[in-house]
Amino acid sequence: MHKLFIGMAAVAFSATSFAQQSGLEACAEIEDSLERLVCYDNLAKKERAGERKRQDRELPEQARKGKQKAAEMKEKAQERRESANDRFGFEHKEKEGTEDERISVTLADREEGPYGKWRITLTNGQVWKQTDSGYFSWDGDSYYIERGALNSFFFGREGSNRRMRVQRIK
């Protein structure tokens, strides 16, 4: 009795592995790598779901679904590439149109840090620190902060060409 059960189990196992092998072979024959990957993914999903009984007529349907999904994915990727190509180089231009390039500020406090760099507190509560090592003259009352290239900012005094690079810390 046990020998009969073991024999039947072996036959059933070989039949499912043969069906799985034929599915793998059908996917391996697909030339396009994306379609082939989708076909393998579909096989793996069916394996996990417990659908071990596949028939040969299901395999062409599976390959057709894989080709459809691959075509959809290619189309979406092409749209993303075209959109990215259209915006390339204008990312910062779009933002600049909505933001000020220069603001006038009033000092509340300034203190010199350990390496001769300044920490500037404005009346609106913002705190900025000097990031470069240049000299800055504090004569006058009218100051500004202006936007530089690559998200940098400069602190300067009206009527003077001298300015220092700053970074907002609060």
C-alpha cells in the first residue's frame, strides 16, 4: 500500500514539475527581455497562489499578457523620459519665477564667531551664518540678502559692492 502511495506521489510530482518546466521553456523562448521577465513573474505568481495544474493552452495566453504588460511599461517609461527631457535645465527657472531674488533686511543682532565668521540675527527672527572667509564692512543701516547660483545666498550692504556668502540656520 505504501509503495503504491509513494509511486503515485512520484508520478504527480513529476507531472507538476513537467508542467512547470514547459512554462519555463515557453518563457525562455521570448526574445524581449522585459516580456520574458513578465512571463517569469506570472509563473512565479501562479506558483505562489497554488495553481500548480497548468495546461499548455494557458501558456500562450500568459505570454500574450506578458507582452501587453511589457508594452504598457515601455510606453510609461517613454512618457517619463520625454517629460524629463522637456524639463531638463528649467527646474530652477520655474522656481525662480515665484520667489524673490533679493530681500531687504534689518539687523537685530550680530556676533563674531570663533573663526572670525559672523552670525547674523534679523528682526524677523531669521538667523544666518557666514560661510566664506571674506571681510565685511558694517557701516550703514540698509542690508539685503540675495539669492545666488546653486541655492546659495549673499548678505550685503546697500551702496557697497562687498558681500559675504551666508547660510540660513534658523
